[in-house]
Amino acid sequence: MKIKAVFLVFILSIAPVFAQNKTELQAINNQVWSNFTKAFETLDAELFANIHSDSLIRVGGDNQVIRRKTEYMNGYKTRWQNKALKRTISFRFLERIADNQSASERGIYKLTIDPPP
């Protein structure tokens, strides 16, 4: 009986954590990832810049380049000048951890670019 009571207390104590985490992840989806997707698919460099912190530091492991926000955003402005490109982007998260102050997400994305007809 004591084991069942401890298990029940454990379940009841972690249930709010999962609910809170789900709420925080949904807020991240609404505030970040939906705008990120919209910016990519509409080639909206201003929206893309607005969802990034002014203190952004982008480290490209492949080409070993470090860029601050202005340089990073200028690259997208240049690439997104061709509005004839149709693109879609989707995400699959392997790990998502969040609280009310910070979040960590790991995953993969699929970017599809269709050339103009």
C-alpha cells in the first residue's frame, strides 16, 4: 500500500511539470517557430531579424565562421532577394527542454527550394 501511495504522489507531482512544459513549448512554437517558418517561406528578412536577439552570435561549424546578427541577417537579405524562389521548411525536434526563462532544443530541419518555373 505504501508503494502505491508513493507512486501516486510521484505521478501527481510530475503531472504539473509536463503540463507546464507543454504550455511553454507551445508558446515557443507560436512566438518563434511559426514566425521562423513564415519568414523563410515568404522570404521576409525583417520578420526573420525580429525573432533573433540583438546579441545573436552564429557559429558555422562547416565553414568555421563566426557572425554577429547584422552580418548574419545581411546574408539572408541577399539570398532572399530572388522572390521567385518557392521554399518550405519543417522541423523535427529530438529534444526540447524549457522553463519560463530559457529553452534548449535539438533537432533537424528539412528545407525544400523549388526553382522558378
